[in-house]
Amino acid sequence: MIPLSAQGISLQLPAGWEGRIGLRTVAGPAAAARSAAARSAAAEPTSPPSARGRSALAAAAAPAPLSGENDGIGGRLFPVTHAGNFALPPDRGDFGSGAVDVMGESGVLMALVEYGDECVGTALFDHPRPVPRVAEFAPDTLQRRISGQLGYQRFFTEAGRAFCLYVVVGSIRFAPTLLTGTRTVLSHTTIGPRR
Amino acid sequence: MTAAVIGLSVVVAALTVLVAGLLRSHATILRRLHELDPAGSDARSPAGFPAQVGGPDFRTFPGIPAPSGGPAPLPDPVPGAPAADLSGVTPTGESVLVRTTGMTTDTVAVFLSSGCSTCQRFFTDLADRRLSLPPRTRVVIVTKGPEEESPSAILEVAPPGVDLVMSSRAWTDFRVPGSPYVVAVDGRSGRVKGEGTGPSWEQVSRLLARATGDLGYLTPGTGTEHRHRPTGDLDREARVDRELLAAGVLPGDDSLYPDGGRPGAAS
């Protein structure tokens, strides 16, 4: 196990896993889009994950600016953690676009994406950290469908911080083994106060 | 008579040399056999000859599969130095762990620094999207850590779309003598399979091709071209926003809500 730590998030990565903890600078409207998309989803907790945030601009039409956020110009920083059992490419989207394309059927990608403080305590995020199970993975949970891949997305709050856990496995055939590794990484992940 | 004696002497001398050569060859063969089966030589027969203990010790060279249930392969005759994983930060402050060992992907670690003039050419070369690499091979630029290297200076020259790790420990782990320096690591074995330096990536790629025997470093099209990944989610969001705005579709436009439901309406 090799430790990886930043932004109050610490992981222990087993052999064959690598990871990144970064801060994504989200431009004003896009920041509003992401948080507003989550907020709108929080208002409708029964809607499927794939139905959320279809258009960044549509979500950006949320009425009021978010507290503590610049008014559409300054942007805001969100920690994004990626871990996977393959060589993570340098250019990756928050939810693994660019990485899942090169992952292969025996690969797994885990993304831990933090949302703004305004999401803490909302219905969508008001859950403890989940433990993914094979039966909960589905192809329509993927941000973008890729043949054979299955996705998993849950929202939770920990240490007063709102997160989305997003996991993609390369194939159902390897899913049990891949999830064993993912659960190991998750069990060795600690989230503390933001630093 | 004298001629006969001289002739016989020459024959005897020649035969003596021949017998000595045969004895030496025989001794070499016995020594090599002893090296192959050292255990057998421990239990000696009363006559002093190695006794056969169990079956013959059958081993294969690296890369040749051993029979099932057989003993382990012979060790690599020229093993590369063990590699280390790359743990550090990026110039933008991300925390990074790049595995070079235990992976199906090979890694070419390019050790560079901002103050080295030769390194500037590497930074430029590595930004070339047509850079050729063998399949399942990636390039990672490694600079010294922020305590010894300026992140802002690195940020100015770092090619986009190429992994970059700032880690002084990596320089120590790989015993890098100076910059620029390139180390190719075999991901499966976790060992260095080639290393060296040169004035440009072109020169270094030739060196790597010779060291690894992989022409993917040299010929565009034979290996995997070094490609930058497409833009990420945020870039795509920004692009979509720009295009919609350019088309006159502003936030809140009715056309964005074909089903009539506005996301802000319920909150």
C-alpha cells in the first residue's frame, strides 16, 4: 500500500493501483452548473442519476448564485480524486472521460468528486459513504455508454463535505474481482476536514 | 634413424597437446554440469562421483515457459535494476502516484529540470502529438520536488497532455546523475530495461530502441502514437456553453427545457 493524500483526503493504494488527488478550477458558470445540477437532483431524489445535469447551461440557469462562490467569473476549486488499476492518462474528466476509454475490460476507475458546501445536508447527499456491490452496477449509470462497461454513482456526506462516488468497471466478468479491489481502496480512504 | 626419432617426438608432442585439450574440455563440461546441479554434488558416491539425487534439475531461461509443476525459471542473466513508483505532486499542486511497477503499461520516465538548457528541447519534443511510442507505453516527465524546483517555471514549459510528477525522491530512487535523463521501465517485471541521456528525444528514442529492441520508439505508425486525450468534462462544458451562447441561447432559454421542467423551479 502506498499513501496518497491531499485536500483532507487520504488513500492507501494497493499494488497495481495509481491515483491522483487534484483541484479542478471550475469556471463560474460551470461551477454553478455542477452544483446546481446536484442541487436540482437533490430536490428530486427519485430521478435516476443519468437524468441529472443533462446540460451544463440548462443547470446554470439556477436562480441565485451559490454562497461563497464568485458570481460567474472567479470560479471555485473542487477536489477530485481518481484511482484506478491501470495507467491513468493525464487528461481526464471529473468522471473519468478520457480514462475509461483506455481502461480495458479488467480495469476499474474510482472517482471521488466533491461538491460545494451548499449540497451538504440536502436529500441527495444525506447518506453515509456507500459500499458498492456488483448488483448495483448498470450500463445506464455511465456518463457516456461504452460497450461492456458498468457504472455506479452514489452521493454521500462525510466530515461535513458532500461527495459523489463514481465507479466504472470494465466488464461484468471481472466485476467481482474489481470490486474487491475497489472496496479495499475505499476501506483505506479517509476523509477529514477540508484543508 | 634420427629423422624417425624426431618425427615420433613431434607426433608424441602433438598427441600430448590434443589429450590436454580434451581433458580441459572435459573438465569444463563437468564444471558446467556441477553448476546446473549443485545439489547432486553434495551427496557423493564412494568413488567420488556426483550421485544422482531425484530427477534432473530442468530449468528454462527467462521468457521460455517452464513445464507445468516444474521448478522456477533461471534468473534473468542480466537483470535491470528494480524500478520505483513515482510519488509526488504536479506543478498545479495535485497529489500524484504513478505506478511504474506491477502494471501492464511500460513507463518512460524523462527526468528534466527547468534550469537545464538541453531540457528545453525535451519539453518541446514531448509536446509533439506525433511522438511515437511502443504499444502500452507512456511518458512521464519527472522533475525534482517543489522544494528544489520552481513549480511556476515548470508550469511554463510543461507540455500539455503529458504526465508530470515533481518528486526529488524519484531522482534518488532511480539514481539519476543529471538532467536530461531517461529511464525505460518494464511494467510487468518492474525493472529498468534501458536508460541514458542525449541532446534530444530523437537521440534518446534511438537509444531506447537499441536498449529494448523495440522499433516503436523510432518509426511512426509501428507503435502507439503519443496522443493527448480529448478535453475533459469541464472543457466540454465550457465549449458547449460558448457554442450555445454564440447561437444566442442564453441561460434560462425555453429551448433548454423541452419537457417544461426547470431545474431551479423545485428548489
